[in-house]
Amino acid sequence: MSKTNHLDAWLAQEHAIRAVMETGAGAGVARPDQVAGKTGLELMQAMLRGELPFPPIAQTLDFTIVEIGHGHAVFQGTPGAAHLNPMGTVHGGWFATLLDSALGCSVHTRMAAGQAYTTAELSVNIVRALTPKVTRVRAEGKVIHCGRQLATAEGRLIGPDGTLYAHATTTCLVFEIASQSRS
């Protein structure tokens, strides 16, 4: 498939997913009663169906989740002028946030009901500058290990032509969510 065909497919998928999520619950944070009893994968799937809100940071930094599965997550982002550093290239923080989202959500898909995680370590290696001339990139995250207390994942930030812009790893702390009910 050519670069143009990949980009066209990416854009079509993004448009369809954004339409569902924005006409559904929209941006926001899910309430405790909305997440209770659901696995991480069930929560992520509900977000993609527009049943649960998607994080507001996705609007701020112009990215969205486009694929989710057991142990993997794919985010797509639009590097724009608002993300530039003083040198005219996309700021490393944008790379890191997009990769952290894909890595974290890949770990999230492995959480049982009543479990959560937090990023303990994130390592990002930027291998090529990114400018707004590249209209879309994808951050693909994949779980390497998910245990009772720690999870690790790896990811790549790529363009529609397969160009690698960055790669990353994360270590996440896994923990039980405190019960929301009080007697």
C-alpha cells in the first residue's frame, strides 16, 4: 500500500472514530459508577463506542485513539503549529505524550476489574524530527509484561510511509482501586 493509501485509510478511520466519540459521551472523565466492575479492555472499548468520555487532553494535543485490543493500543495524532518548539519542529513533549498514551492504554487493556495503573517510568528516543508537513503519525503501544505489581510496554511513533520518528518504553505500577462505597 502506498503512503497516500495508508494516509487515506488512517484519515477515514480517524474520522469515523472521532464522529462516534464526539457524538457519544464527548470529552471528560468517567464517573466511578461508570467504570465499576469493568476490565480495562472493556473501558477502552466503551470509550471507542462513545459510551464513556474520552480524555480532554486528546483535544488539547490533537490526537485520538484509533485501535484497541488485548495488550495493544494505537493512537493517531496531528502534529501542528501549536506543538512546535522554537526550532520549528514538534516539541518532544508532544512525542512523549502521544507515546505515553499508547503505552499506558496498552497496559490498561490488561487490567482486571478493580485494578488500575500509573506510569512509573517513561523513556522516549526521538530518532527523527517531526514537522507539520507530516499530517499524521501513529503511536503503537504493545505490552511486554503484565504482572501483579508491574507492567512494561514498548511503542513506536511512525508516519504513514512507515518512517520511524521515535520509540519508547514504559514501566507502570499496577494497583488495586480502593472501594468507592463507604459504610
